Amino acid sequence: MQVSAKAMACGLSPMRKFNPYEAEAVKKGRKVYHLNIGQPDIPTPAVAMEAVRNYGEQVLAYAPSAGVPQLINAVRDYYARLGVQYGPKDIYITAGGSEALYFVMLSILDEGCEVIVPEPYYPNYNTFISSAGGKICPLPTSAEEGYHFADKARIEALINDKTRAILYSNPGNPTGAILSKEDLRVLADVAKEHNLYLISDEVYREFVYGGEELTSIAQFDDIDDNAVVIDSTSKRFSACGARIGMAITKNELLQQQLNKFCQGRLATAVLEQIAAAALYGLDASYFDVVREEYKHRREICYQKLMEIPGVVCREPKGAFYLMPQLPIDDCEKFQIWLLEEFEDNGETLMFAPGTGFYANPEDGKTQVRLAYVLKAEDLERAMEILKIAIEKYNAR
């Protein structure tokens, strides 16, 4: 029996691939601090649950393939508050931002096409691109330069006749880096001049910590045919389990293709869409409170990391991740050792090894992604464990 080359080109998620080791550690009675996955512990706003409880229909019928009008209109209102006007046909509701990205890749890529992606990048980008027949063309960045990549010459050096798109996240996952309005103008100009799609993953949009006003590519009205925004309720409203995302574009030809895939999978879950519509009606003050909490957690993690000799890391400006370089030889071996052999007072931790965030795994061998999504006291303890573990690992 055979499997497809497309499937073989995809890898396991570095956020989840070590779960069997974690299960064994728990069987041994160890407490595991989970810094490996961006699952917020912030309570989901009660309006989501109330909206579901108040759903009065007698039949839980299929939703329209592109999404229920109630949610689409709520999303339109949200963007209108950002100064962006979208029509009902510009928004396609999907099963999380993941399905949105997958449908976009299926819509724009032929076999062998390339997508320029700054690395380190969210590992599932490779899954979506590879399964659509394409490949990632990595744009290298470094912690020392704050993961900056909005450089026209560097990007244009990677463009060839197979290039279809530029894909990035802003704020960045896994780096926490943010792009300024000037940075985005560079990307917009390159996409426009070379007739490329510019795909902006903006699921962490509200989470910026230096007072910056984060710009969306949706606000550049001269690239309507190029711009594709990927959005989601998961992180914004701490509603990861709802699996509600969206692909947003004013490109009519792309809209037609997205609609085909939306129809092909019939519909997205109705009750979750009803809940999401209520979430998009929240006052902006909700984000002020959540933002301050994540900012506090970021400060704890960053300060504790800087107390570990040999760590290289820039303070992240957004999202809720850090991507430090650790003084270890191999992050995957270190992770397995943490779960199989190490414990400090019956406790250990998980992270996402950096190898999964690069086209060439060797480039991320000494890096890890840490998600600061736990309460403050748990983060302090997790960072203490990390420091102790590095010392013991290197002393073996």
C-alpha cells in the first residue's frame, strides 16, 4: 500500500508530537507545565455561551456554506471599527484559521508553486502549502535582528516564475515580532509589483504590548486584488475549541474558488458561529484587560529567561510567544529528556522544539517556542524548572 507524496511532505506538529511522552510522565505522577501550545487559560467571554443557550431553532440545520449572515455581519462591523469596509461576499467562515489557510492554498497553488514565508514560521503552514502541492521558500530571519524581514531586496531575491504568494503572521507566531505600517507598505508594494498574493495571518491582532497601533493589510486599499486576511476567534476571544476562523478577500476570482471549497465541506458548525457572532460584539475594553494580563506574563517569562546563562532572546512585541535560543545541543532530545528522565519536586515542562519551525530542522536545533499562556505563578515556576533543567542536562 502507498501513501501520497503530499502527505509525506508534511510533518507532525512540534506542539503536539511529544504528547505520548507527556502521557507517560503523567502516569509517573509528574506535573507537566504546558508551554508547548497556544491554548489560553483566559475565560471565554460569557456572551458566547449565552448566545448558544438562547439559540431557539428547533432543527440544527446546515449553515450557509460561506457562513451564517449573523456572524459575517458581526465580522464586517468589527472591521468597520478598524476603518475597513467589507461586503458580505468578502468573508468566508471556516473551521478555524487553519481551514481558511488550507482553502486559500488550494485556491492559489498548482504543483510546484512556491510561497515565500519568513522563518521561523508556524509549522502548519508547511502542512497547508505541501498538501496543496506547493512548497515553502523560506525567508531567513534571526533573533539578533528581532526577526525583521520587511526588506524589499531580500524578498525580491526569492521571487521566481513559480512564486504565487507571500505569507506571514502579524504579530508573529512563533517570534512575537510585529510589523509596522512602513513594513507592511514594503510587503504590499512587492506583492503589487510582482502580482503576488499577500496573505496576512492576523489572528493575534489585538495582542501588542508597546502601545503600537497594529496595521492590517486590509487598510491598504490599493492592493485589494492581492490582499488576503486570515482571522480567527481562537486566540482573540480565548475560544480555540469553537474552531471558527475566516478567509477575507476582495479578490472576486479568489472568492469564487474559496466558495467551491466551502461548499465542498458543506458548512461550518452552526452553534459555534452563533457564539462567535456574540463575541465580535464585545466592547474594546475587553481587549485592554486581556492585553495587560498577557503583557504581565510576557515580562515574567522574558525576565526569567534572561537570568539563564547563554540564552539569546529579544523581547517579543506581540502575540504570546517567545522564541529563545537555549544553551543546549538539541531541543528535541532535551524535550524527550525532560519528559522521560527529569523532574524537579515531581514537576517538569513541555515546549515546542524549534526544529519544526524551519524548512531545515538543523536551523532550529537550539531554539524553542514558549507560549506564555499560563497564570503568572505557573509561569514563574516553569521558568525556574527550565533553568534547573538546562543546568542538569548540560552537566550529564
